[in-house]
Amino acid sequence: MRRLGDGRVLYGLLSLGIATVMWLYVAIGQNPQVERPMNVDLHVRGLSTTEVVVQAPSRVQVRVQGPRSAVAALTPSLLDAFVDLSGLRPGEHRVPVYVLTPPDVRVLDRSPAEALVVLDTLIERRLPVEVSLTGTPPEGVTVGQPRVAPDHVLVSGPASQVDEVRHAVVTLDTAQLRQQVVTSLPVHLEDVNGQEVRGLTVDPSVVEAALPVREGVITKVVPIVPTIVGTPRTPLTVTGVTTNPATVTLTGSGALLKDVHSVTTAAVDVSKASRDLARRAALVIPPGISAPVREVTVVVHIGRTLLSTILRAVPVRVVGVPAGAVSRVSPDTVEVQVEGPQDLLEHLTVQAVTIEVDAAGQRPGEHRLTPRAVLPRGIHLLAIRPANIIIIIRVS
């Protein structure tokens, strides 16, 4: 009976062993161990509140190994790569890079294995805000003493960088100023050579600047806009108007000239005109403003009214097809936009317009060609849509 019991135990252990081996075989065969490289963000731990990292790698390349299912589901956010800066003083340090992984996944390699980290002391400095005026104010404009609020800012960051800062500056362009300006401006930090220092915190980063402006007598050049009344003989119309001179120089106070952007002429009557005409016309100068020119020549161009229209479904004709070949086009109709005198466009039909695609010299096959338009005299082409036509040439 004892031998029989021992045999059963031995048989059970043997069966369990075989089952375990078979399970491992199937598990490894279905989910084998694989490797994978990944780029992971490198974090900093243990940094003192009085210190700041000036230099350190931002990423680390990690090669991991684990079951295929676990590695396939792995994302960079599931890996924690970090360096521990606890107890380190300002200066250069080489510290090990640690990588924490999920269960069943292990790190085979990491690059770099050690990180060069440069620490610096975090300091603050209070600086006055300076105003830099650029550009030349308009003639007759005088600027006063600029003011800023607040008049000081707090600059913070690594001591080595903060020590480079000599000026906290806002820049104001005076080239277009004609009245007092109150505006918000960003603060820029500069070193002893006037070069901008970046990477530091400025509080506040934007200040309010005010610049008093006083304006005297100034000059201003504005265009002359002719005033045309009446209608030429039918079917003519006004096709263009010019003045000689085209501009006038005005003199006056900045307040008066601020809203003056042009000067008009007295009315020029073109009623029943049948050809171009030229007339002398007085300028309408606003009160309180002077000008060296009081009268100009207005030239009015008279011509036929030009309109545009669109002709739809104009057939496309193929010319120059090689002997012994046949052709097909796509699309076989196009949309044509034309321009011309009103009286001609009123009688223009699709049949009066020819759209051609020249297949001369083209071999059998598919070609993309630009069509051309044959139009009646006085009609001008604006556009053909589509601009290209596909022509297919086959040997018959």
C-alpha cells in the first residue's frame, strides 16, 4: 500500500512538471521576450528651491526588454527617467540616470548612463525700467519725458545670467506719433553691450508707458481726388480720370491735418462729352490749411463701357490631330470669361466663341494641354475654366 501511495505522488509530481513545461513553452512561444529602444523625457528630482538647473539633458534613450505584449503596450509616459540632485551644490555634476519601468519590463541599457548637470543659485534683482525711443518724430512734433508704471521690475533666474543684466528696457517708436501715447509694452533685458539676455523671469513682464507729445505746424502730402459730374454721350462712359499734379502739400497744425487724407477738386462736368477732355479745376482746401497749389488740371478719359460676362458650356474643338489618329477631350466644354464693350457683349453668343486645343505633334496617349480662344474683334479673354484640357489620342 505504501508503494502504491508513493507511486501516485510521483506520478502527480511528474504530471505537474510536464504541465508546467508545456505551459512555459506555449507562453514563451505566444509571448516571447522582445527588445525595444525608446526616447524618454529626463526629469529632475531633489532640486533645492534656491537652485536652478542651467544645463542638463532633456531626453534619454532607453532600451528595454520584456514580453512582447507588455513591450508593445509601452509608451514613453510609462517610463520614469530621472536624476536625483539631492544635496548637490551649484556647479557641474555627473549624476547617474535612473529609469523606472512597469512590471515584467526591465532596462537593458540607457544613454546617457550619467548626465552632466550644471546647477546655479536662483537669485532676484530689482531693476529700474528704462524707455528707449526709436525713430524720428514727424516734423513739428516734440516729445516729452516718458513715464512707466511700475517703474521697477523684478528679474529672477540663475545667478550667472542675472549678473549679466544691466538694463530693463521698453522700446517706443516715435516715427508716427502726433498725440500723447499711453500703451502697454513688453520689458526686454539687455547686457552691458546692449544685447538681449533671454531665459530669465521678469515680473511684471509688461509695463504701461506714457509719452507726452506736443505738435506745432507741420506739412503733409495728400492725393488729389477729382470730382466728376454728368454723363458722356451713350454708349460712352468715363474710363479714367487723372490730375496734374497728382498730389498737393498741405501746411497746418497737426490737429487739423490729422484727419485730412485727400483734397478734392471743384466739379468737372462731362455731360454729353464724346472724347477725352481736360479742364482746370480749383482745389477744395479745408479752412486753416494752406497749399502752394490752388488749381490743377483734370484730364477725363472717355470711352465705351467695358463689362465682363461668363459663357458656359462652350464646346472644345481639337485641331492638328495627326493623320490616322482620333482624339477625345475631357471636359468637352468649358466656361469662358470675357471682357468687352457693353454693346458687343449684349449680342455675344456661345456660337461666336471658339475654344481650340492644338494636338499637332502629340503622340498617341493622354496629354494635358492649354486651350486657346478665338474671339470676335473687341472682345478680350479673361479666363478659361478649367485652364487645362485632357486630350486622349488613339491610333484609329
